[in-house]
Amino acid sequence: MEIDTAATSAFFFDLGGTLLRVKDDEIWKDQAGHVELLPAVEGRLKSLQGKPVFVVTNQSGIEKGLLTSKDVADFIAQINIKCKSVVVDYWACPYVTSRYRKPNPAMLIGLADKHFVDLGRAIMVGDTHADEECAIRAGVGRFIWANEYFDWR
């Protein structure tokens, strides 16, 4: 899939199921805490070097006690190690019920405001209808399904 990155102000990605492998609706990690990038993620993210790249993710597993905020920060750090520090910032909603939880657009809008991003020229990549609705409600210029963006067939 061809994208005009010069005309794109920023990229927003969901985390689990979009960038990282998921098992039983939670981000999969091995016993050492290592996560697994989904196919083509590393190459695609590396190609965005120099562009604002953000992650917005619902992580209710924090509220449920299945993981911690530190775990999520570590997931992002692992992505950045593999992808040359491409993720500029992220926002994880730790609650089952919250005004920040996708499909509400608050995380996207908050990161856009913080980093002076024109959402109308941004792209969001996700794997759920909540991701798509979040992008629409935030005024993101284009939503792309993860399977299309990473060419998973």
C-alpha cells in the first residue's frame, strides 16, 4: 500500500493486534516479558523514521491486574529498540470504563494537541471498529485497517 508520507502529519497506531501479537485479547509476551511484532511491522515502522508516530491503546488489563503501566511502557520500549526509536509518544487507557477509552477520541486528540499534529492530515492504523470509530470521531484524515497497511493476507 502506497502512502504519501510527505503529506501526512502523523501516524497513530493501535498496539495489540495491530503492532503486537495478541492472545486471549491480551498482548502476548514470553516468560522474559518479550513481545512479538506482527509481520511487516518492523519494516513499515522503520520506513516512518522522522515522522511523528504515536500509539493509542486500550489496556484494561491494567485495571484488571493482568499487567502494569510499566509493562505497557516496556512494550513501547521494545518496539522502539526493534524499530529505531520511531514511536514518539503513546497513550494507554488502563480502565474498562473511561472517557479516554477508544472509541472515544480523547487519547488521539490529547496526543495531537501535545505534539501540534494536524489530525485532518494524519493516518490511524488499527484492527477494530473501535479504532476506526475513534479515528472518525477525532477527525483523522484517513483510517487504514492493519491487515491492509501491513499487507497481511
